[in-house]
Amino acid sequence: MRRLVWFVSFTLLAVAGIMPLRSQSALPTKLVQQGDLSYLGSFTLPDVQDTAGRNGFEYAQGVIAFNPANQSLFIVGHDYGQQVAEVTIPALGQRATVIQGFRDPLEGRINQINPSDPNSKKIGGMTVIGDRLVLTAYSYYDGNGSASSSHFVRSTNLSSGGVQGPFRVGTTNPGLMAGYFAPIPAAWQAALGGTLLNGQCCLSIITRTSFGPSASVVSPSELVAAKNPSSATMLVGYPEGTTPLAGWESTGPLFNGTTIMRGVLLPENTATVLFFGRHGMGKYCYGEAAACNDPEDGGKGTHAYPYEPHVWAYNANDLAAVKAGSRKPWDVKPYATWRLPSQIKGAGIGGVAVDPATGRIFVTEQGGDGVKLRVHVLAIGGSSGTGDTTAPAVNMTAPTGGTVSGTVALAANASDNVGVTSVWFTVDGSAVGAEDTTAPYQASWNTTTAANGSHAIRAVARDAAGNTSTSPAVTVTVNNAASDTTAPSVSLTAPAAGATVSGRVTVSASASDNVGVASVQFTLNGVNLGSADTTAPYSLNWNTSGAANGSHVLRAVARDAAGNVTTSAARTVTVNNASTSSDRTAPTVSLTAPASGATVRGTVTVSATATDNVAVASVQFTLNGVSLGSADTTAPYSLSWNTAGAANGTHVLRAVARDAAGNVTTSAARTVIVSNVVSAPPAVSSPVVSTPTTPTPTPTLNTSCATPDPFTAMGGGTCYNGGWLPPGMVPPTTIVPPTITTPSTPTIPSTPAACTTPQPGAGWNCYNGGWLPPNMAPPAISNVVPSVVVPQTPTLQTTPGACVTPLPGTGWVCINGGWLPPDFPGL
């Protein structure tokens, strides 16, 4: 007991950075390969609610940390809540139990890492140092690059208060540090310069983080003290402006726009630094999922289907060279990459943690248990710590060989010096059935899922220390004479495509097969939704409150007894739990074009930017408070506006943003001036003066005009004798006969008269005392001597519509049945 207490105390002091680093001795040389990573098994998590009433382990990102004090795991739950619970580590195949229920570990302070950013914040990593829990957080979409800090520290007792932070670590963008942690084994501490690794990769705004795996050495003692800033030395990373590991649009195993890192590990007794994450192995594509041929990752964004749980392996000596100053962090490349074991089905890795005493590696799989997390346990040969190193003994008891068909019983015996925790079976290296945790160890194998011919069956046993053994192979010959190769047919029947759903809804499908349908599994956004239904009618009750408001993709996957599989066509539905949604945050929206006060004509682009803490559902543009076009549901938000549909003059534009929860924000107004070209009037030549008749002494003002007022936007014109006079023009009251003289040749005045009335609108031009509308050329007066006739006193026409020809332009006046321009002398 004294030795155990001393060992634990020494370990905690060293991890906390209080004790000096161990001097460097011979460094380990083993480089981990894919075959060294052994799959031990998995366990599931309990159904437990967070403080908001959600099932805490559903739709969870799955960041984890190992707690040596309780031999337990801290796990981040539901993505909306960002709350943490502590659970036991059960025997493989069993369900964990809760030690501490869900709490907000940052006590409402997560937004302080980037107060000006309206987008959501997430916990990126956790590690236990003594009795303190260190956490990181990052802005999910830091478009403005305004994040200022990333780290917090608190007690491992989630019920106690006293969280400290946020504080900054290192001098780089906080996004490079706001993720995973891993302890550095004693053998490497001197070479790498510390006891703890910390890093982050591949945020939505890649320029805030790294174009590939990233890790720095940090100081545990400074983290526990919440020193601001705490020190950090980057050993591997590819920040903006350096050489990336691979291009954003590259295809291959290294890096592209779909890559996400979730953990780092330097296993004991090895020379390998492993990074864990999700990576798209297909051709890179940006756009909608359908256009990018991506059946798994719905929505608009980056795609590189298919995706896999991925490992990047680096030589620790390369990182030591960076610490020594002989290399740069971005000069380091992985020596190998590979897929995690096939028992980890989904590509969504949530987090990675290690138990240094046993070498067990814990990896969370998003949606690995329906829509809940599953925890997988791995180990690396030669990396286990002190303790039980004796592997179990195991051998197959059935079948013993020969020819098999149909469903076959598999059985094995296993024993161990301490105790066997589980046995599972493999056929040609692939797991068959679930782990069996109690003797007798058995499983059923449907041989119709394998091709006719020879196959090797083995049993794998594991003990509590993570030691595993594999039995000798038993070879059998599968001979299923009538091989069924016809796949089932399946189609969704509810809900309807495009439906808006809320609360609990029924998801159903119809399926048929030439032999028989074995099961129908429903999926939501490519992740299993509930358990497979094995009997018709095929349906399940879906609680939509577990999904974010917005667009989601449903499918049904039918399987027959021979293993033939068919996936239905996708149905997109919109979840809208507005009445019970916890989302009360309205979007932000602002117009970006046209500019305020701009003069516009023809067809112009109207655009806006909009963001939301969850997601923007649509942006609707309005003109003078009336919807302009249809709502735009995808960024960038814009439409083409044909201004010919609006009257010349001043108009008001706005943008209205709406999120899936029904929260609405209207942008500030922008006033623009519509000024479309007015048809030019016919050329004006010198008038012919006739003998005037006796004028009407006082004409009567006629307010009946057949045409609409063209000057409404400028305050309104005056209807006079069937025609419109512009604002500011006084109607004549008396027509004075002209003096009878011999007219001279008219010329354009060398000094045009100034306009004494206000300018009617933007773009109007003053010409010889009168205003011409935009784009109207001044009338040209040709040098033509008018005919001389005896003038008569003119009679002013007072009947509306006396001019039978159309109005040539704004401001023209009908006199004696003819149109005179606004600046004609004598008006």
C-alpha cells in the first residue's frame, strides 16, 4: 500500500509540473504500425438527462478525459448543451454508470473566449491534472478572427464552483491550442521539453488553426494556476502562411477541407505520436451534398466522401528535432496513415484519452450506439504500463472444421490468471456478432453473408488489464447451394418529403424481398436512428427535439438474410421545434449592396450578410416594406432587382433574416434613388408665329389630368389644362399677346439663365432656366429663320387632353394643342 501511495503521489506531482523533468536516457525506437493497434472492445453510456432535460449522451461531440483518481472518464455531452458528466469504465460490452451528473463546467463563461462572435462555442478538449480539470473551448465559426483566449481550469468536482478563465496559452491564434491533450511519457519529456501536449486542428475557418495535425508542449503548472498567458512551444503544426500538410482541395490520406482532428497520443515505450480524427478519402468537392455525390454528410459545405476514422502517425524524433531548433513545425510529415479498426463503424471520432497505467486507449464514436456515443477501447503492443501482463488463453470449440451452411453456432473456451472480461469471434479477421462477457462464450454466424468457399474462424479473449489473445484458426468450407443475390427494395413512406416536423413523429418505410426482409434500419444524416426494425410494418417514433432545428436527411436501409442491402432514396425534412426550442437568439443581418444613397437603374444586385448562433434559415429582401422576390435560403444571400418595376425616385430596401427556431431580425434600412432613362423628346425647331387671337383674360385651372402624376416622388406636380407642371412652376393666369416684330434667327444663349426652382431630383440638369430630367439632351435650336406671318392673339386651350400627341417628357406644357418644352421662352 505504501508503494502504491508513493507511486500515485509521484505521478500526480510530475504531471502537475511540480517535479523536474526526468533526464533523457535511451529513447524508445518502436514506430507504431497499423497492425500494432489492437481493438479490445467497447462499452455504451447510460440514458441520463442534462440540466436542460436532453438525453445528455445523444448527439454528443464526445470530448473525453481520463480521471486516474476514479478510474473514470469525463465526457462532453449533447452538442447543444456543452455539459460534462463523469462515468465509470465498465467491463467491455457493458453499460457505464454515472459518477457525476451533467453540469456546465464553465459556468456560463464559454462565450468570453470571443464575446463579439455571435456563433456557437464548443469545448475542444479536457485533461485531469491532480484534482483540477483543465478545459479548452473554441469558436465554431470565428469569421472575424476575434477569439482572444481558449483555456479554463476548475475542480474535478463538477458541483463545486470556482472556474478560472478564460486565459490565453501561447502566442499563436487561440484556435491552434483550443483542442485535445495528451501526457508525454517520461522517456520523452526531456527531448520534447515538457510533460503535456496540447493542440487543435481544422476549425471551420481554417486560417484560425492548422492545415494538418498540430501539437505544442504546454506547462501543467501554469495551466493549473490559470497563468495568462501560459507558455507553449509548437512541435508540429501548419498555421496559415506556412507549408500545409496538403492542399485544402487535395485528395488522399493527408489532409483536405473535410479533415477534423479529435485527439493526440504518444504511447508508452514507442517513438510514435498518433493523431486521431475524421478524414474524407474521396474527391474534394464544395457545394450541396447531392451535387458532390455525398450520401453521408448532408447540407452545403466541404465534401470528400467516403469518410473514415483516421490515424496520422508521426516519428517523435522529428518533433524532438523541432524542439532542438533544427527543424520547423511545418517541416514534419507523418510516416504513415491508416484507418482505425473496422469495429469502429462511423467516421465521427469525438475524443481520445489514455490510461497511462494500463495503456488502454479510449476513443468515442459519435452515433455509435444509435444516436448516442459509444466508447471503444484499443491498445498498442508493447505500450502497456505496469500491472497484469499475462494474456488469457483461448481456443475454439465449435465448429471444428468441415462444411457449413445456414446459421452456425460459434463457441470457445477462455481462461486467465486474473479473469476473462470478454470473448468475441472473427471470420477472416472481421468481427462476427457482439462481445460475449460471460462463459460459455458463444455467437451465431449467418454463413449466407459469406461467399461459398474456405473461411478462417478465430476467437479473441481479453482480460481487465487489456491483454488479448487470439485462438488458432479453425478452417471451414461454406456451401450454401442457393445463394441469394437479390437485394431488397425499400422506400420511405413517412414523413413526407419537404415536411416540417416537430415533437415526436413517426418515421416509416415499406420494404420487400424475394426471400424475406431481415431488418430495416432508419438513418438521420447518415447516422443510425434508433434500432433496426425486424418486423413489418417498419417504423419508429422519432423525438425531433434531439435534432437541431433545420434541414435533415432521412433514409431507410433494408437488409435480407443473405446480407443484401438497399438504401432508400433520401427524404429531406425540416425540424422546427420553435415552441419548445431553447434557441432564443435572433440572427444578425445587414445589407451589403447597393450602397446607401446610391442612384440605381436597370437591373442591380441586392445582397446581405447574415449569421446565427445555430443557423440562418432564410433571408427575405423587402422594397418599401413589401417582399422583393423569394426568400434566399443559402449564403451568399442576394437577388437581382429590375428597378424598372419601381417609379423613379426614393425607395427603401431592407433584409429580414430568420432562423429555424423562428427568431427574426430586420436589417437597418438603406435608401436608394431609382433613376431610369426617360425617352428623349423630339427635336425642337424654331416655332412658326401666327397671328394671335384675342386671349382669354383669366383661364380656369383644370385639375382633371388623364395621366398619372409623374412627380409624386418629388412632392407632386400641378395638373393644368390636362398636363402636369413640375413642382415649383407657377401656372400662368394671363396670356399676353406677343409684340409683332420681324423675328431674328434664334441662337442658343451664350449665358444660359439660372434655374430658380429647386432641383426636382438626383441627376436633373439645369438648362436655360428650366430643369431637364436625367439623360435628356438639351434641345438643339437650329439656325433656321422662321416664317413671318401676321400674329394673332393666342387662345389658351383649357380643355383637358387638348394635345392629342403623347407627352414628350417631364415638364412639357400643352399650349394651343401643341407641346412646349419646360424652358421655352415666355412660359
